[in-house]
Amino acid sequence: MEIETTEEEIGEQALQTAKMVANIPSIREGFSTESPEETIQPIAEEMRELTGAEFIVIGNMEGIRYSHPDQDKLGKNMVGGDNDAALIHGESYVSRAEGSLGPSLRGKTPVWNHEGEIVGIVSVGYMIKDINAIIFDNIKKILFPSIIVLFIGAVGGLLLTRNIRGQLMGFEPHKLTSLYRERSAILSAIHEGMIAVNADGVIQLMNQSAEKLLDGKQKTFFNQPISKVLPELSLSSLIKNGQACRNKQVEVNDRHIIFNMIPIYDQNQVKGAVLSFRDKTELKEIIDTLGEVRSYSEELRAQTHEYTNRLYVLSGMLQLGNFEEAIELIQKETQTIETQNKIVYDQISDKTVQAILLGKIGKASELKINFLIDDYSSLSEMADYIEPTNLITILGNVIDNALDAVREQENGTVQFFSTDIGHDYIFEVADNGIGIDKKDINRIFHRRFSTKDQTTRGYGLAMVKETIENLNGRIEVKSNLTEGTIFTIFIPKQQVKKTG
């Protein structure tokens, strides 16, 4: 590139000099004199010295020299064989040829008289060896700084590489990629919420469990201050001071959580912290579900106790000879049991629902509440994806709420209906209680909301709604004050995969 540029510049310089010489009036007029060399030679030599050209040779139409650096060569033919384009076609150009002085780069142009005729040629040249010397000098000027820059760049690159390796703890890029994939997989698999923040308390990393816990507060959490995302925790001062925090209980998004914070140190300086969250609400739901199972056991025990008492009454009647009353009691109990049991055992096939209904029948009997199962109820075995604990949470809480609603009623009645006709399992629980105020209809599924004692209640229906939504189902409520409430539950028979 440097060679081509230098040759192009020198060739252009030679050509411009040749044109300038060819336009000198004394040169033109010299061709018409008896001894052109006497006029032309002094002018050509003067111009050669002024321009620094190696030679300026001027010749006539036959190529006879009128000027030359070597006066002994005046009157002799020009050498190189590259004059025709100028003498015949009137062109101006740059050529490379070997003349009497050796290989040269030359600019050639014709000489025109006043009548517009070509009368001669001007050839201005620079020796190739001189051009090569110029090129070499230019390269040397560029090469030395380039070597210095290259050396500095190599040293800088080496230092930068060492610094990057130090920052990356000596890991190669492919290893870092592997570690990143593994870290992402681990964070996704961890059930606990994980958040990493820098020394300024700005969130740098968060797994899906943490995003789920914070859902609804804002759309994006990355590069957000932890104090803004979780103001309940008051972590800014703890992070700056590098204080650890263990098993602290707070409430976030109506959820009871336990969180831990471990500071990250580098050379005794706090660089950030890692926070982990456990949802205590889920533990509470498990405990409540176990409580439901235990209550069914107690309800069945109460039912057994209730019938034992009736057997004692029946035995007393027989011993007193009140046979008609004893028969009437037996018939009444038999009719009730046959009706209820026929529906439970013959029309409802799912064992978990059977157990729930039998337990609630016993509890209703103990509370002196009419618990009626609709004669048209039917239910096949529930789909495998619906866990028994799901049914316990849903039906147990809804029926218990209905029983509570009519506990103070003089003729309290709770009705249950189920069917699996269509694409959904449908359950309906109705009561003739005092009903729910319209302003509270949308609030009954919120955590810690209850129309009764809110310090110990307000979780049942919230758990019911969450469980139903996790099964991609829905729950509807219709209620009128003084007339009662109807809960209708729809659960798909086939599991629907969640998208998004």
C-alpha cells in the first residue's frame, strides 16, 4: 500500500512538471530555431534543479534529444520506446521504462506549437532506485512507531488478560458459560426465593420463586433498589454494614415469609448480599390441611359417639317396653342413613369425597344441622392430577363455612350437590344462613379477611381459591342477605398446561 501510494504521488508529480515545462513559451519557440538545444537545454536544466527531478528530457518528433542532464547525449535518440502515445496520439501519461540513466518512472506529455500541432515531447523522470529509497525511508518512519504501538498493545493486552483472568477467578470463557447454565438451572430448581444485591442494595439476580413471591408489586425487578422492592425488610443499612440476618419473619404480599441475608465480602469489603426466602404461608397451608384430616377423624369419632348414644336410648326404650317409640326411632334413623349412604356409596365413587361427606354428615349431626346430599348427585373417580389434599382443602373449607353460617339458625340446612357431566367436575354447596353483603363478595377470598374473628380466621377461602386456580378451575359465589349463600366450584377433568 505504501509503495503504490508513493509511486502514484511521484508519477503524478513528474507528469505535472512535464506539462508545466511543455507550456513554457520559450520551450515552444525553441523548436522553431536553427539550434533548439541551445534554447531548450538551459531552461530544462534550470527546471530540473528547481523540481528535484532526476532528468528532464525534451525531444522532437523523431525522438532526437534537445535537453538531457548529460550534454554528451544531446542530439541522440531518446531511449525507452514509450513516446508514441504522446507524439502520435497527443496523450499525457505516466510510464515506467529503462532509459539511458537506468530504470525510471517518467511523466510524458506532447509539446504543441501555436498552430496546435505536435512538435515534440517532454519527459520528466525519477529513478526507480531513488523512489525505492524514499519508500524505504517512509516505511522506517512508520515502522518504528508501529512497533512501539504494537509492543504497548501487546503488553497492555497481556496485563488486561491477567486482570480479566483475576476478575474471572482464572476461569476460561467456556467454563464460565457452563457455570452460568448450571447456576440458572439451580436457581430455577430451588423452591426458596433467592435475590442477590450489590453493595448499594441494587438487585442483580433473582430466581423465579422470588419473582412469584413479589408478583404484583412491579413488572421488573432487575437493577431496582431492594429498599424499593421490599421496603418491609429495611435492608439498606444491614447491607452497608455487612450484617447477617437469620430467620426473620415478615409479611409480604399477604404472605408470611421467613428470610435470611448473608453478606458477600471481598478483601474485607462488603460487595453485596444474598437473600433467601421461605414462604411460611405454604407451611401453614400444609398444617391446616393436616388439621382438616384430623378433624375428619374426630368428626367420624363424633359420629360413632352420636350413634352409640342413640343405641343407648334405643336400649332404654326396649327395656322400658316402649316398643313403638323404639321402632319409630329405628325406622327414622334407617331411612336417613339409607338415603344418605345410598348417595354417598352408590352415586359418588371417589373415596376422598366419600370420606369428606361422611365426616361432614357426622359433624352436622353433632351440631344439629341438616346436611342434605342432593338425590341427583353423582361423581366418578377424580382425575389423577387432583390430589386428595386438594379436595380436602376445597370441599372441607367450603362445607365448614356453610356449617358455620347456619350454626345459629333454628332450622339450619346445608345442601351438597356434585356432578361430572361435561368437561368439568362441578360441586355446589348451599346454605340458608344470613348471607354475605355484596360489598364483601369479592373480599372473602382475600387472606386475613373474615366476617367473623379476623385475628384467627380469614385463610380458608383464600386457600380454596388458590387451590382451585392452581387446578385451572374457578369458583362462583351467589348470596343474598337473610336468604343464604351458594358456592359453585368448577374443576377441569383434564389437566391444562399453563402457558406464559
